[in-house]
Amino acid sequence: MLEMSGLLLRWRSMNIMIENAESLEYLTADNHWTKIAADGKHFPRTGAAFDVAKKEAIGKFNIVGYVPETRQLINLNHGRGRGLPEVVAA
């Protein structure tokens, strides 16, 4: 039983974040993008992160779990955002 308690504690320290699958950057709390996973915005659930990512002006995205102690990333889900704004030629 002690082993299970340690496992649960590790899962509690996992941060759920949005990763731009093309640039490998993470959405921050102030809606910018960073290459530093530790600076990414944390979401309470994968569903909440997925809903936000679908509305972002990005192409492919991943919902990832980030374990700060080991700097490990775990891919939890993926999808497509609303895409990049089109550039109109003048």
C-alpha cells in the first residue's frame, strides 16, 4: 500500500498543459508561447485544456502532462486548433 501512495503523490505533481505540436512550445498563463515546459499554463483537467486548445489560433496541438521533478512529458491527447489566420495578399 505504501508503494501506491507514492505513485499517487507523483501523479498529483503532474501539470496538464497545451503544447503546439508544430513548434513544440507551451501556452503560458498570459497567452504567449514558450519553449520552457515549466513556464506553461497548468490546467485542472485534460478536458479543460482541450477546450482551450481547440479555440487557439494553432494547427495541431497536444495535451501533455509535465512532471516537474523528472522533466518528463506524457502525451495525453491531441487535436487541431482553429488554425492560423490566413494572410491576404495585397
